[in-house]
Amino acid sequence: MPEPATPARPEPATPILPDGLVAIVKRDCPTCELVAPVLLDLAGADTPLTVFTQDDPSFPTAADWVVDDTDLGVSWHHDIETVPTLLLVRDGREQERTVGWSRQHWQELTGADALGPGLPEMRPGCGSLSVDPTRADELAVRFGGSAVHSRRVQIAPLEDEMEAMFDRDWTDGLPVVPPTEARVLRMLEGTTRAPDEIVCLAPPNLVPCSVEKVAINAVMAGAKPEYLPVVLAALEAVCTDEFNMHGVLATTMAVGPVLVVNGPIRHQIGMNAGVNVLGQGNRPNATIGRAVQLTVRNVGGGRPGEIDRSTQGNPSKLGLCFAEDEEGSAWDSLAVERGFDPGTSTVTAFCGEGPRIIVDQQSRSPESLTRLLADAMRSVASPRMVMGIDAMLVLSPEHMARYRDAGWSKQRFRDELTAVSMIDSDTILAGAGGIDEGLPADFAGVQLPKFNPDGGLTIVHAGGPAGLFSSVLAGWLRGPGGSIPVTREVRP
């Protein structure tokens, strides 16, 4: 968020344990109930005993050696994962510990003989309340000395959190997840990068954008912590001079970042490269792109109607991200084609419009299918626009099969598609066919490629196994004043 920073909360001091024997218990634990008589016996021994109880200040008895730890501060700071835990402490430092009930271990730790007559030799303990998943986030905020520096915005008790974020113009028009301190801290666990590390200068206002700011917007987008490294890499890609996110926002064309993910991270976070790949239903696909767009909006100031001047926009401006089906492809992946090793996880940012379907259910040869694809792609952006507009072709598995069966390489497909999509300049001169839009008369009598031969066509393989449908996403102007696709490696 663009609010001014506030100092992080100071880390609470770790409670110093008293010397002697220290036990941490809770009443809601059968093993703690089992050892209660043992604790009463130890309380009368020579070595001092202090019992911290997590859920009932009177358990195992009401006595001055029983200390209330229902706030779980002692348990959290001393990494108690199981109750009962018995510690031996000297000079305020833990010397030894044992968890659960083991007569042998308790006797070795206490130096006592014949502890717990009549009890079984061993019983496992129970989970400590300080590691209860329903309390872990709250305890980390309370005791962990939160590293979150962003200003904390107070919501009135009767104020609806969802509506409050709409009122503050923090959303993209859809509800967002409230970025509580606990949720942001959990999101930050998804990366090894420091919360205050600057990821990029967020356009259009070129605001220094930290990992923490990205994490806040990733929470709002509904992402999970394991997605955060992909979001960070995507922002590093779009916030480059080459991609030109400021220009992408300011243009009246309906374009935005289209993110393609390659490498092992696709499977690690469960991305979709198959059925409905460009649609809804997959959480990482849906939220990674949205997190990028929310960051640009909330940190950089890229809001529609302000710097974002798209005439009509398109639904993908909410965020469009998908994984390439590398395993099902006969060709090198997009990342490999762009110079990365096959085992490297990457994000490629392409400036594009929403997808448009291309149907070919009849072609049985690669030559026929290529001609059909060329015919459909000549109208990208405008049938009279050549070389200046990029495009991304998302080739489906059934269409890919035509090229795999014929042994075509990706380069051959690209060359053949370029050749059959050449445009006779005389057909698109200004005034030809009674249409004023077109090329100047100086271009008469030549054949021109639809897309810039120097990387103007991006080819990706993705989609469900059934259906002879592929998609094309029109790009934006290429080069200075426009946008060039950018790939960045995903770092932990």
C-alpha cells in the first residue's frame, strides 16, 4: 500500500525461566493429567519446580509454583511443541529437556528414583497450544516482533472490512482479502527475500516497492505464500524499461501483462496448463496475475480513469497468468527458447489483449493448419496493421499434434507461418477498398510480414487434451514507445 511506513514493533523480550525444574502442561491433555501426581511429588523435592500451565491456572493445583501461561508467551518463546515438556534450567538457561512422559527420561532429568509408581513406562504428549495452527499467526504477531513496516489502518468495530477496502479504493472492482498483519507475515514466509528489499520502482509513479508491499497485495489478491516468488519475478519483469508498464497503462489500447510461467514451479504450486488454461478455476493462475495488477494499482498508482487510459479495456486487465504445458509439447518451452535452462523456473511478461479463439477442426496436415492460423492472425489488431503489433499464439494439444506427427520443429513452424501470413501491401494501402486507414502509397508493390520477424510472434503450448481450438492474443507496439516481452527467473 502507498501509506507511509511506521516503525516495526519491538520484539518482546524472551521470558527468563527460573532455575530448577520447569514443566509446561495443559489440563486438556491426558498425558499431563497422568503426570500431575508426579509434579506434585517433585514440588516437594529439593530441586525447585515451576509449572507453567497453558489453559488452566489451577492445574495441576493452586500453588505459588504454578504459573499462568494462558497467554502462551513462555511456551512460544521457548519453542514448546509438546506438553508435557520438562526442562532443567541453570542460570536462566535450558540445559536439558524431555517431552511427553518417559519414566526413564524424567528420572534421569530430575535425579529422582522410582518416579510415578503405578504409571505406564511411557506415554506420548499432546500438541502445545503455542503451535496450534489456529493461534500460530496471532502469536507470531504478538510475540515475534513483527517486521511489517507498513502503516496499520484501523477499521472501526462496526465497519465492514470488505466495504472499507472498496471505500478506500484498494480493489480492482472485486472483493479483496483483508491484509491483516498475521496474513502478511504468513505471506512473507513464502520467500527468503528480506521484507524491506526493493523489488522494483512501481509505475506509473515509480514508487520504491518492497517485498513487504508486494506481500500485502498478494494477500489481497487471494494468493498463497508459495506463489509469492512468482509474483515477485513477474513484477521484476513488468517493471523494466523494455516491458514499459507505464506505457502499457497509459495507452488507449486494451492491453496488459500476460504472464507465462515455465519450469518446476508450475507443478510445485499447482498451476494449470491444461483444460480451461486461460479461464477461471485455478487459484495460482487467477491470483498471481491479480497480485501483480493490484501492486501496480495500489503501490504505483496505476488506476483506471487516471493514468490507465484504456479505451475499452478487457477482462484480462484483472490479471492473466498461466503455465505452459512443457511436457505435452513437441518443442522447446518458451523459457528455453528465451535462453533459460529447462530446469529453471521463469515468468515471461508479454503485453497483450485478451485471448481470441482460432478454430480449425478440418486440417489434417501441418501445412493446412498453418495456412488457417495465418488467415486468422492477419486480423490481429487490424488487418491493415503490419510488423508493428506483436502477438502470442497459444497452440492447443490437438493442433500441436499435427506438427508433432509431421516432425516439424518450432523454428520450421515459425518460418512457415511467417511465409504464409505475408501481406500484399497493395491490399492495405490507404484508400484501397474504400478504407482510409492503411499504409502510405510509398509501400506499394511489396510483400510485408504481419509480425516483426525479430521476435514479434511468441508461441506457447497449453490447453486441454480435447478440442481443435487455439488462441491468439494481440500484442502492443513493439520497440521504443511500445513493449518487448521480458523473462525473469523465479527466485526463492
